[in-house]
Amino acid sequence: KPPAAKLSCFFLSGEPATSCGMPCSDGGESGNQSPAHIEADDLPATFQVSARYALSGEPICTVQAPSTLSVARLRQSIAIASGCHAPLRLSLDGQLIPGAASLREAGLNDGVCVDVLRHANQRLATASTDMTVKIWCCQTGDCLMTLTGHENQVMSICFSPDGQLLASSSTDHT
């Protein structure tokens, strides 16, 4: 049986990504675990995949991974390298990459650069002339929350880049 291939994740500076809490193939003790030691069984050729934030274009890391590794596992490695705790989605040429596919099945090639969407927002916010802001679930269409407090119509809203905050403006000057 050939030795198991390893998934290596490095910041663009060349430094290994920080501790990930995943089992090490080198028998590392808890707390000394690094994404540079994530094991994947009997995997052939490796790809080098670079990741960048979709909105800013800022580079995150480069991952050396077996071509048969799942996109979900790649996404997990990128999340570890970026320190992002929000769900991540990967995109190639403007199309979301399904997590169940292998890198090769997803159409990724050696040297490709994927775009990372830090927060695949599954919520939608609407501003209204009834002085409210509503938060909706994109999957079900249900209204999750109605925000009140403005004294006149709400003219605009905007989620923060991390999707955790929502700003609204109204003709009541707030």
C-alpha cells in the first residue's frame, strides 16, 4: 500500500497555517495539530489551489491537495487558514462549486485560483415604506424577523461584509 498523501495548507508567506484541531498523521499531541498534516488515504496526483476573497481579491492561502480530495475538505482547510468561522462557499468562474465533488470532478486544475465567499448569506433583508425591515429565509421564503423602530419609511439597508450586522436608513434621518 503506498503512503497516504497529505493535504498541506500554507499562507502565501510560506508559513504553515495555524493549528486546526484535526488529527495529525505524524501522531502529534492535541494542541500541536496543523493543517499541514491532514491525512487523506491513497490519493494520486496533487493540485495546488490558491484561494482569494471574492469581493476584495485579497489572497488567503495556497493549498497543496490530492486531486480526489472533496471540495468540502478543501473549503474546511481554507476556513482554517483564513480563521473564518462563518460558512464558506467556493466559486470558480462565477459558479458555486459543490462540496461533495472531488477537486477533479468540480473542474479544478492544478494552479487554479478559487474565490471564497466568506458568508453564503441565506438571509435576505428588505426595507419598507411601512417603517420596518424584514429578514427573510432565502430557502423557505419565511419571514424570520421584523425590525421596527424607524418613524418613517426605510429607504435602504446593507449587511456588513461578514453578514453579522445590518444597517438601515430612513427618511426620519436615522
